[in-house]
Amino acid sequence: MVAGLRGRVNRWPNAAVDRVGVRRRVSLTLGLFAGACAFDASGVGSSGATLGGAGTTTTSTDAGPSTLDTSGTPESEAESGSMSGTGAPDDAALLVLEDAPIFDFADIILGEVQTHGFVLRNDGTAAATNVAASVDAAPFAFSGGVYPGTGGTCTETLPPGTSCVLVLACTPAQWGPAAAALSVTYGDATGGSGAIAAMLRARGIGRTDNLLVNGDAEQGGSPPTGWLQSDGGGENWQTTGSVTFAGAMAIWAGEGSGVTSFRLRQSVGVDPWVALVDAGDLRFRAAAHTRAYEQDNDPHQVRLRFFDDADELLGEEVSTVYAGAAWNATEVEATAPPFTRLVQVQLRCTRNGGDYCDGYFDDVSLVAIYE
């Protein structure tokens, strides 16, 4: 492995090699036999070897004994392996990927790049020629976009007993598992060819930025821009600069003398992650800083709610009720139930008296999490 390159290796046996070395031998009783083996890496792919320099055999097809005509040929010459000037070399290349058949880049946060150096080794007795490699699917690619990858050392030729490095990068663009195949093809002086491969795996993870509009109240509005208050409830949610946690503005429950429970909401669709939601693999976290105007005045809380496509409530998580005069950080987190299509953050304030509900909210956020 190249220094500074990261990844996790499944220490499985090396992938089988689709490679045939060509050897010939002639005796008084035997001709040449050429055999081939196939490569299969459990879904990675397979390819057949191409053989070059086939020998000659004589086989009896009747009941009589098979014979080899050696008339005119000295016995000593036949035993030496001479084939009238057509003798083939005994050497052949045999390439091995050290991280085959499977290499797992493991978990990668979206937006980050992880690289790994794949060692390619020639265990044969002849140079490998026309060495080429390819990756068949994103988010995997050669580092820098070009073979053999930034920092890679492989060329079109690999002498026997030596190794080189292919550097691959993985840059997930979406959450969830990803897979591809790294394939290497080559030839040698025998005229034969070979192919080897490794399955690549990774998993994109991470969390979104804030999915809410105007969670910090800096866009103003009455009701706050991007938010909806209860229809016909009589309250008057608004933004205010009189009590803030950060920045110039905060969200305030506002006036509503005939209202006891003040509610402000904002909903976000989950269309980009429906498959993860329905598999029960996606979590959401709602967070905020909250306070009352005075100690033990007008308790309030944050709720995280999940709705299906018929606007039926599937579930919710609620924060503890708070009524302190100091800013308090609160958050709620839950896995979205399958069939969730809207995730909602609801701010609540309970008016204990007077004309106002003095609950204040700032830095309100909602993030989706896949880890």
C-alpha cells in the first residue's frame, strides 16, 4: 500500500487469474497439450484467456495404436525438443492484484475523497506487455482522472518479479453503498493474454446542511419568512431584534390574547432520500436555542414530526419543555418511519397569561443524517 493512502482491505484470497502460460514439449510418444482456466470473482466478472503458439498432436481415432512418425529424424534430435525451427518460449507473464478479489474503501463522507494504491505484481517469468486498466463505474476513478492515477507507477510493461501501483480515488456523490470493478488486461511474448479484476466497494455517509429556510430569523417576516403559523389560531408569530441568541434577529411567538397554544411550523420533503427512508436508514435532527422572556414564563418546546403523502402523522419526537430566562440549546433526533414524505419542525409556546407568549427561538435547524 502506498504511504498516505487509506482504505480497508478484506483479506480474502487473491482473485483467480485468467492467464495461460504456453509451454511446449515434444517426445517420441506425446504431443503438446494446452489448457486454460477461467476467472470468476463472485460477480466481479470473468474473461477467457487467449492462447498463442499451439503445438501439434497426433491422436489415434481407431482401434489401432497411435503412432508418431519419426522417419528421417535422428532420435537424439526428437528427444531434445526441437520442432523443426518452430520451438516456443517457456516464459509467460502472470499478473496479480494484491487487493483482489474485493477492496472496501469503507465509509466516506459526501464531499470527501479517499484514495488507495492497488499493487499490481508480475509473478511470471516474462514481462507483461500492453498492460491496461479500467474502472467501470462512478464514484470510483483513477486519482486525477488518468491511468495509472496520481502517484501511480504502472506503465504498459511490467517486468517479471516486479510490481507497480495503480492509484484509485472514491468520491461519493450520494448516500448509500456503491460498487464497481477494477479490471487489468495484459499480454506477453508468447502471444497470450490475461485479465484480472477486483471488486470495489464504498459507502457514502454524512449529513446535510440546514434544510430549513430562515431558521436564524435573519430574513425577517411576520410570520417569519419560510414558516407557517396555525391557520385561524389568532397568534402573531414574528421576528424580533429585542431578544436574540446570535445575529440581529430571533423568532418570537408574539401576540395572541385569545390563544393558549402557539404553533409555528416548517416542512421539508424527503424526495431525494425516499429509498433510504423506506428502508428505515435515515435519521433527522431538529435543534434550536430557546428561552423565555423571564424565568418560569411561558414554557415552550421543539417538535420533530413525520408525515406520509396523505399528511397523516406517522410519529414525532418532542424536546423537554423549557421556561428559563437564559438561552438553552435543545435538540431532538429520530429515524424517519418508512413511508415518511414530509419532515416537519414545529415550534410551540404555551401562554400562561397576558397578551403575549414570550417564547423565543434562534438558530433553528433540521438536518438529515445517514451514517
